[in-house]
Amino acid sequence: MADDSLGQKEKIRKILALLENEHPDAKITLEFSNPLELLVATILAAQCTDAKVNQVTRSLFKRFRTPKDYVRADLAEIESQIKPTGYYKEKAKRIRNACGLLVDQFGSKVPRTMDELVKLPGVARKTANIVLSNAYGIMEGIAVDTHVLRLVGRLGLIKSRPGRKSKPTS
């Protein structure tokens, strides 16, 4: 069994080296200039392309610069700004409520820990990992979506069956 584990680790190292060679400058495609913008953009990215989010946030981030700006805004104004991202009514509520917690509990700052971030509406572990790693350089975990899950399955890095949670092979 130890040999399988070593073989798996070597396979992962090779895959990572190939990816690094092919994509040395890989980075997030969401456009942001601070942790709040990344948090909002990531919430908007649910069921939406990063390209569409970037189109929407260009004007959104000019209008809303602080958590207080979102909290003070009429919900309908936020909705109209983010409508092209889909599910805009729910996303607007989550963004405004998250900003309310930022103001009330975090001194208007985006938290730097997983435990604090996941307390915010619209933020689960995937969003929290994106914010932590890209805004703060904190590697708490890896943001995994269905495309990544499919890819690691095809590479033989996980064992999974359709409709079942995947389990790492090592």
C-alpha cells in the first residue's frame, strides 16, 4: 500500500510540474483591487462566468467602494447593477447582508480566517478559499468546482461514482 501512495505522490508531482510549465502565470481571472471587491466578485461568480462578472463589477466597484456603501444602498439599486450575473435578487441580499456583518462584526474589513469568512452570507468554503488565497496569500484549502472534480477524476487522482462524494485516493 505504501508503494501505491508513493506512486500517487509522484504522479501528482508530475502533473503539477506539467501544469506549472504550461501555465506559469496562472491566476484568478476575476478583476479586483482589494479583498472586498474579490469577496463581492466571487459571490457574483456563482452560476456565472468570470468574464460577465468582470463586466458588471467595473461599474459596481466605482459605485460601491466600502461595505457601508452596500449597506446604505437600496437593495433595488444593487439588484439592477448585478442583474446580468443571474440570480441577482439572492446575490444582492447576500452581498448587502455580508457587508452588514463586515461593518457590525469585523470593523468593515474582510476577515482573514476561514471560520470568520464562512459566517458571511453567500460565503461557503469555496468562496472563502478564493478570498483567502487571492486577497491574502493564505492557503487554507483549494477551491474545487465541478470541472476540477471531473479533471482529477479523469487523471485518476480521486475515486468517485456519479452522484457520490469523491474521496481522495491518497
